[in-house]
Amino acid sequence: MNCKDIGNCCCIDENELKYYSEAGLLPAAGEYSEDDLHRVALIHSLLKAGLEREEVKRFLTEREEEQVRMLRKLRCRMICDMHEQQQEIDKIDYLIREIKNLKEE
């Protein structure tokens, strides 16, 4: 499987795959195995979820127990972020109601 094939399978741009290789997260471009395909999907998911490149690099080398700990920490961080975003949405909803109430008076 080449870089283009993996990109198509994972819906990832070839430039992003090159970035993964240059960052040391993936072997240098060439022929990739089925394991590499799974690794690309994992890397992509971890980066999109908010891990930094160095955290992903560490994640890939850690034992299972540490990977679970890291994922739990990431999950908690994401929930906190969602909570903060929900608070901002609630403020916007309040402002919308206030504007509508003023208009109706």
C-alpha cells in the first residue's frame, strides 16, 4: 500500500501523511502495511482529539496501562472543554432571548 492508498483509506491528505512521517510518528514514505494503516488512523484520531504531536509520539511507545491513563486524561480534558463551550452557548442563548424580549416590549 502506498501513501496515496493509505490517504484514501483513512480520508487523510498525502501532505498530512508526510507530516506524520517527518514528525517521526510514521515510517518514511514508501510501502505501508495493514498495521501502518491502523497506526495512521490512530494517529489521526489522537491529533484530532487534541493530543500534541509529542504526546502522540509518547502514546505510541507506551505500554497499554499508560495508554489507557493518557486516553482517560484526554477524555476528561475534552469533557471540560465541552462544558466550557456549553456555557458559552448558554450565554448566547440568553442574549438571544433578551433581544427578543426587548423587541416584543
